[in-house]
Amino acid sequence: MIQEEMFPIQRGKSIILNGQRIKAYDIRTITLEQFRMLIACGNDRHNNQIRVTKSGMVYLSEDIVGSEQLEDVALCFETFSAHNGYVGVKAAEDNSHVIPLYYALIGNWRKGCSHTYIDSF
């Protein structure tokens, strides 16, 4: 079982989004466990969206979702609506949720982002 203390803040890369520094992972090296951490750190009281920058940084965008601010976005998933359990520690524990997302993320990047909006996985 995944618990919050299993997701320590790790040194690594970050990006600036609307003046805030947020955790980001390189899509070329992101592991399934790092992806779980990304999901676990999400706040389910807000809308969230997994996004990848054109330079290959994966991050979880909170409240900036849908078609907002896509200038530097190479691909993104459908919006995870607030209060539905798509992000947070419990969501990160759910293999039937996390694993398909992870493989859709990696697969779409490797295919050259032929689908910039991912809504089936």
C-alpha cells in the first residue's frame, strides 16, 4: 500500500507555471514509481491534467486544464475533474488507473505526439 510518507520531496527538475514552481519529470526517463508520485501529489479538490512540454517535461497541471495555456504543451490528457479521485494517494495506489495512463503517456511520446490530446488509454 502506498502512503504519503512514501512520496518524499525529491531533488529534481521543476518547471515554473503561472509563477509557481512545480515538480516535473523528464518523459525520457520517468519511471512508473515517479509517475505514481506525480499522481499522488495531485489535489483532488481541483481539476488536474497531465501535460508534457515540448521539451519533454511531464507535470500535473492544477486548474490550468483543457485548452488553456497550451503554447508549450506537446501533449496532454483529458482533464481530471475535481472530486472524482483521479489524483491523490489513493488514486496512485490504483494500478488499473495508473498503469494505463503511464503506458499511454510513454507510448504517445514515442510515437511523436501524433495525438496531442489523449482521451482514451
